[in-house]
Amino acid sequence: MMISIPAKLAEIIRKAAVIACPGITDPVSVTPEKNKDWEYVCPSAMKFFNMHKKKGSFGYPTCKEMADAILANIEPNNGVIQKIELAQAG
């Protein structure tokens, strides 16, 4: 059985996002990084922060703090993610 790597990554990140941002219902998007093998991009924290800015962005003062909280809630040893790097917005 084949699995979709972006879909599996989105599932893992979504679980972490729900813990970091209780009540969030927005989908997580994961796409392969252009011209790189086995690297993926997930701009969802920036999207979540901006979409929920008027409601307080789940209590996070910055997009980076929200991304850090999501990252902190990603299940370790999930069998899929080897390394995560947060990129600067923009």
C-alpha cells in the first residue's frame, strides 16, 4: 500500500496544530519543495495566524510563536519526519 507523503505530513502537523490552537478547523497544506529531494514546505502556521488575527490568533502574539507551539506538539519518533526547520516568513 502506498501512502502520500504530503498527506501523512499534513496529518501529523494537523494533530500538533489542534493541540497548539484548540478549536482550529482549517486544513494543513504540505507541498514538496521545488528542486529538492525529500523536503516539504508547510506554510500553514502563517496562514492560520493571518486568518485568525482578528480573533487573537489563538493567543499567539507572532506567527513564529504559533509555529513554535505547533512544532513543540509534533509527536516525536513519528516515523515520517526526520528534521524540521522553521523558515523566516517571506
